[in-house]
Amino acid sequence: MSVVMSMNWAGVTPEQYDVVREAVGWEESAPVGGEVHVAWFDARGLHVVDVWESEDAFQTFFAERLAPAVEKAGISGAPETGFSPLYRRFVAPGVTGAA
């Protein structure tokens, strides 16, 4: 069953996010089990909502690809992360790829 992963990481900047994104290369080589990724920033920092095929798929991605890139970007602390079962997903016709 797919899960929704929500993450809030205080203090992370768009520049740090871009370093991580480039190091991980998830847009060029999608992570196994990753289905949807949405990220935004506010005064507190980074917010992410993902859909994964399972929590284990996210944990594997985090350990193998994301954590080393986070360290490279100099991001400190730990995010607030939660998982919930996905009830329903809708993607509008014609919406594809990165924005």
C-alpha cells in the first residue's frame, strides 16, 4: 500500500535543497518506490510531501541516497517526518515531470 510522507525541516534553504537535489539526481534517476514529490519553503524552512510505494522504500532511499547528499549540503538537525496510508491520488491529465 502506498504511503504519504510529510516532512518539515526547519532552517533548510532553497540553496541547500538544490545541492541535495543535484547530488541525489532523483529527477534523472527516479528512486525505486518514489511516486510523487512536492517541495516548498516558508519562513520556517523546507516542507515536502511525497508518495511512496511503502515506508520501507523511502527509508532505503534515505539511507542509500538522501542522507549522504544531506551531509554534503551541510544540513544539520533532523526533520519532522510522518507517514500515513494513501487513501486516494489524483494527477490532472497532462501534468508530468518536474516544474
